[in-house]
Amino acid sequence: MNKEKVPDRTVSLETAEPDMASSSSIGYLGYAEYFHNKELQQLESDVQYREKYQKEKGVSHPTLFQGLTIYVNGRTDPTRFELHKLIILHGGTFKHYLSGKTAVTHIIASELNASKKSSFANYKIVGPGWITESIARGKLLPWQDFRIVNVSVLQGKITDFATIRNCMDPNFIHSYFKSSRLHHLSNWKFQLRDQFVQDLLSSRGEISPNQKYVFFHVDFDCFFAQVSAKIDGTYDIHTVPIAISHGINNSDISSCNYVARSFGVHNGMWVSSALKLCPALKILDYEFDEYEAISNLFYQALKSVGIFKMVLPLSIDEAIGCMPVTSDTTQELLTQKCIQVRAAVFDLTQGYSVSIGCASSVLLARLALRKGKPNGFSISWFSTPLERRAFVDQFKLKDLPGIGYSTDQKIQETFGEIHSISALRGLLESPNNVSKLIKAIGSKNAKRLQTYLDGQDDDESISMVKDPASYFQKKSLSVEINYAIRFKTIDDVDTFLERLSLYLWEKLKDSNLLTRQITLKLMKRAQGAPVDPPKFMGMGKCDAISKASTLGSNTQKYGSIASECKTLFRILSVPPAEVRGIGLQFHRLTAATQASGQKLEQRRITTDIFKKANRSDDEVVRRVDEDTTPRTPKSTTYASPVKNYWDRHLKRSVTPFRYDFPDELDPEFMSNLPKDVQEEITSHHSVAKRAKRTLRTELFEEPKKQIKQTQDLHYIHDGRLVPQLSFQGLSSAKQICRTLIDWVDATIDVGPHEKDLELFVNHLNKLADQRRSHIILQLIKTLKNKIDDHYDGNSEGLEQWEYFLIRRLIPVLNKTKSDVNFNLVFDL
């Protein structure tokens, strides 16, 4: 007797596929009934998997997706299988097949082709981040923030909103900057500074450059985190670790509160790394509109206090208030003012706190702000330089403005481990150490650092206070995109550059400015770096390269700008597939009205000069006679400067086909022409120069070349002509001496390298062959004097240098058999 076989009920997410060919034999009436029964089996399998998981793990997940039916289309990250588990464990229904338009509530997808964009027009299409971030934050986030396909109200068409996927989409640039934190910050900063300049110019007579101020450096405490936490309303900013980011895993943190910082979390860290340090970290969204609103209230509060002559805008959440110094300025008065400012900001912004650093200089105010944070204030009011230095000594070297990681590393490599500012100040009392510092970080940075060590402001800070209108005036316009940049062909690059140029050109036009210089910056994938970096569609490890171009004149023409950008890209010679980031910057900006006035004046002067140059002596005499007699005014038409220029140089002489071309174009004249006119003139000039060259002219020029080559030779004392000798590309004895000094300084402890010695001895032998004993003597004396400077006892490197000097160099000098008398004394 055969028993009926019981079906296996093992829990699995993979459902067996029934045989379609035998569907009729097992009772299915057709495909519709087959898929319906299969769907029921899959739903039953999902329910069993959820129950078994909760029973075995002892975990009950929140039902975030209850009542939602979700379908996953195509390849995603996380994978379809992982999303399937997440959805059913959190109460959702996973749809394996899309059988009808009303069968699902949401579709998960990373990319959609053109046909699916059209067929999915009425669906809620979201990225996989909607699932993962909703689970991470413990609540169902608005699907609109993660949608992939968006319906345009104006055009009635579907537009791709997935700007992070395809940089060739026409809406990519605008959508990218719409969600870019750095772009928002840049725009807000520009608006604040532009408004400051306008307000300052309207009251310019009231600003005195000699006025002394007390500086109040006012800064919000973790601004983004503070605002987003208050908008969210779920977490306490003072007890719960909070960070602000666009997403999870490889998204970077832009702001975090002090609770999170106590775990080691900091700005710029990836969310995945931060969660390892602080598993309880709460990730909140950006609230750009609220940031801007609170910032406006912040600046209103600073102005409403009524104690500041100027409020210098540093950023959206940071400013410097300048209060004039009077005879009544005391520590107690400044304490009252700090309390007053903090209360004004707190009241007007309805509960947001700021910290204040107060001092007699911008630098000291900034350092005092560090002591006042968080949610407090610190006053550094000193009467003597010793007190200022003692205060500065409390901080680390990296706390000083402009001293970042790179500069700090160079200083540590030069002087060893520097644990305090006072230690560095002691080292810099030696002129030799000052020279080392300049060599390590540059003269400008070294001068600024020494100024900071004395507790004083550098030139930039002084300029910001004494001439704020010039300091805060816009000097450049730029955009930069380092995400989702993937090109295949040069045509893709050209198209993108046209759109990027158009985007920046619109800002240039809205600001009523002209540009004179363009810089194109590219991020090229570094050699050996993976094609797909760890951060999805990020740029990964790259090499930064750039190229600038100065235009012929100030311009606002989009066509000229876009064409110049394409040319710069070709000059850089980067394969399109290797580009991971692209930036564009306009420099040397001038107001359009000012530039047009200068152009008219320049044209008038230039035209007048050309007219005078073409005027004969008889015309000048007639003009003088005419000036002495009255005449009726008449309109004067001036010819184009370009036409006048070529009229002078393109006149035919008596001999046919011979032209009086200039050998070289006038740079000053060319610089006043538009870029396209410059190119045309340069092209015609090169053709004309080639046309002038004949066999006869070449025969006449050959002796001139021989004379020029002879001039490159060098006469020695016996009357012979010999070519100039060079050492490491240097032909001047003074330059070689400076190189030798650096050589000794770098190797005095370990001694010179044998190959370096061979190169130098070979150079001296060549000089000896030409009997240039005076040069050999100069070089040997330079080495001897430098070695004597380092003589401080027994040193292996010093002994090697002395041995090299006596045993190898002196014989070379004796080899010259010179009539020059010399006497070298060695104290060994």
C-alpha cells in the first residue's frame, strides 16, 4: 500500500521551481494559476523563515515595512538576497515577480534603462539605501529622499534622479550640487561675504584702518549636529552620540557632537569606522534649509548686540566681532560682553549655544576659543609680550592656524619630536635652525609661524581687519566634482566640460563679473589604484594635476570659456577613463562695468597712439596750423587698432611679393585682443614668417648662427676657445659652490657617497684639462671652509670629508700646473 508523500517543510529562502512542462499534469489550469500557487508557497516560506530566525536568535526586529510589498529590480548593493532577508525580517512582504502594476508598493533599484524608466513611471522607485538606512535609524524614512526616478512637473517627462550613478545625465551637475554639503557651505559663505562687502561699502567712511579692536571669535558648538538633533527631536545632544552624514558605511561624517568625539569619532571619518568605535552612534540627516535659517539668525543676533563695529563673516556658523578698544576696556567688561553675546544668540535662535574666544588679536582669540569650547567662553587679555607667549605655549603646534598635518610632519622631520611651542621657539633662536625651518616649510610659512609664536597676527589677519572690503571681495569662482565621474570617450569629456562651464558661467553672469584666467583641475586615478575604489563611485586614490590659461582679455563669453576648457584637457593628456574628479576655476575676476570702462579708455588711447604713429611730419605741421584757427566740430571715426597694426606691417613695397612683417608680435598689443583674434593673428604671422624664408636668407643667416655658437664658447687665459663646463646642470661657479655647501651640510655626519665623489672629481679633472685652476681653487676653498664650520670633534663623516679633500682634491689642483700661487692650510 503506497503512502502519500509528505512535502518537505525545511525553511529556506530559495523556493524550488516547478516544472513548467508538467504543470498541467499536476492540476494547474495555466500559467496564471501556476504563478499564483508559487507566490503562496514563497510567502509561506518567508513567514516560516522569519519565525524560525526569531526563535533561534531570540531577536524580534521592529516591523518597519509592515504593510509594504517590495520588489527588487536588477543588481543592487546590498544584493537582492540580502535585501530579501532584511525586508521580511522587518515585517515587509518580498515580491519575487512583478505581475501587475498594483502588486507592489515600492521597487528597489540602482539603475534603470530607458524602457524601464517609462514602464515604471507610476511606481515608487527607490535605491537600496532606503532599506538599509531605515533599519539603521530605527524608523521608516521618506521614500522621496531615496527615489531613483522622478517625474518632472514642468515637462511631464521622467528624468533620472540618480545623479550618483551617471555623470553624463543632463541633470547630473545641478542635482549633485543640490545635495552637496560643501557646495551649500561655499554658497552660504559667498552670500555672507558679499552681503558684508555691500554693507561695508555703504558705510565706508566710518571704518578707520588705525582703529584698535578687541576680537570676539564666536563659533557654534558642532553646528550641524546641534541643529539636526533639535529637528529630529529624538535624541539629547548632550548625552547621546550623534553624527551627521548622507548615508552609512562609506559615507563620511561632516559633524559630530562632543559625546561622539569622546569615543574617538571625528569629522571626515567614514560612518563604518565610526560605528566600530561607537556602536551606539546615531546617524542623522542634513537639514540644509534649517542650517541657513539658523545662520541668518546668528548673524542678526551679533549685529543686534550693538557692541561690534564690524562682524567679519568666516563661515555659516563662525564669525569675528570687532569691538573698538576704549579706556574702559577691562577684563570684567569683556566678561560681561561675552555673556551678553551668548545670551543674544541663544534667545534669537531659540536655544542654540555658541562659544566665544576673546583677545586683543585674531590669533589669540582663536586660541582662546579652543579653551572656551564647548558652550562657554575664554578671555585672553594680556599687557606684556611675555604673557602672550606663555599663553601660546599652552597649545600644540597643530592648534596654530595654517599648521596642518603636512607642515607639522615637515617640522618634526627637521627638528625631531617637538612636544611644545616653547621648545620650537627655543630652537628658532639659532639662525642655523631658522634656515632649516625655511628650507623645510618655505620662507612665507616660516615667517608666519614665527609671528604666531610671538602671539601676533600675520599679514593676512591684519589685512582682514584693516581692509575688509578687499579681503572679502570675491577673487575667484570654482566648482569641483569628485564623485561619480566616469568617462569612456573624449566626447563624454567635452560634453561634461560644456555643461560644467555653463554652470559656472551662469554664476559669473549673475555676479556681473568677467574672468581673465581659467584653471582646469583633474583627479587622475593613481598608478596601481583599483579601478573600483572602496567607496562606491568615489574617486579613490588619485593624483591631482591642473593647468591654467590666461585669456587675451576679460571675458564673459560662454563659447570662449568652454573652448578653452576643452583645450586645457587635451594639454593635460589624461585618458578619459582615468579621470575620477574634475574641477573648474575662474581667476582674476573684475566687475563687468569696470572692465567695459577700461576697455573703452584703452581703445581710445591705443587708437590715438596708432594714429600718431602713422602721421607724417607734414600732417603734424598742418595739424598745428589748424589748431590755431577756429573750426566747426566734426565727428571722427577711428579705425580698428588691429587694422592699423596690419596696415603698418602688411604694406607692399616696390618689389612684388615682399612684405614688411615684424619678426616678433608685440606682447602688449596681443594681450589686449580677444582670444580668437589672437589665435588668428598668430596663425597668419607664422605663415608669413615661413613665406619670408628663402634659400638666400638661410645662406645669409648661417654665418650669424656660427657667431652665436662662438659666443657660447669660453675664452681661457692662453687664448683658446673651449665650451663651458657644467656640473649637475650648473655652469656658474657661484651656483656650484652653493650646491657644495648643501652637499656638506647633508652628509657631514655619515660622509659623502662614493658615486657623488666620482662625479665631482670628474668635473674637477675636466677643469684641470682646461687649466682652470682658479675655479678649482674656489671650489676646494668652499668645501674646506664649510667642513671647518662643522668641526666639533671626532666624527666619522668629518674624517671622510677631510680624507677626500686632501687625498683626492689637492692632487687634482696640482695637476693643473698653473701659474696661480695658492696656499691652503689644514688644521686637522
